[in-house]
Amino acid sequence: MNDQTLFDPARLPPRDEYGMTFHPDLEDERWEHPDLGEEYLSPEAILAAGFESRQVAFEYDAPEELKERYYESGEPDVSDWKPTSPEGEGWVLVGIWDTENDPYAMFVRRVAEGNA
């Protein structure tokens, strides 16, 4: 993978029927943690590639009506959730997925020179 094209927003697939999406670059084996394997996206490895990452939890970010529908009604559709980008410039949404506990969104941005 050419690091110049890593996390190109044009390559983010559309959200599925439940509102989930996963950038194909997140499937790169370099993000795997040596002990936790492929289920883990190593922030350290992403940083080593020149990006910083932040995750946003649905539980703390989604509007109350969406949380109520998801948690109380058991409705798995989070299509209406618009994850809040972290503060600062240049953040790109690269995934929304469900976990055992909550849906999460992930954003990345290139690290400015001297900030890595």
C-alpha cells in the first residue's frame, strides 16, 4: 500500500444497511498487534505510518433518541449517527463498526511534521 494514498476518503465504502463501514486500508496486516492479532487496530502502528487515530463511542456521541433506539429497542441500525470528528483540522472518517459493547467510529489524520 502506498502511504500517500492511505485512508483516501474516496475509497471508504458506503455505509451498509446498519450504518457500518470499514475503510479497506484498515484491513492492512501492519495494524495488527503482535499479541492481540488481526482484531486489533494498533494506534502505534498507525502512528508509525504517519497518521494519528481517534475513536468515538456511539454511547457518548450519538443523540439521545438514537441511543434509546439502539440500547432499549435493540434496533441495530445506526445509519442516522453522524460521528463527531475530533477537534482540529484534517480528520477523515475511516470506519464505523459494532463491538461487543457499542458501535465505534474511527477517524485518522496525517501527523504534522515534528508532531509524530
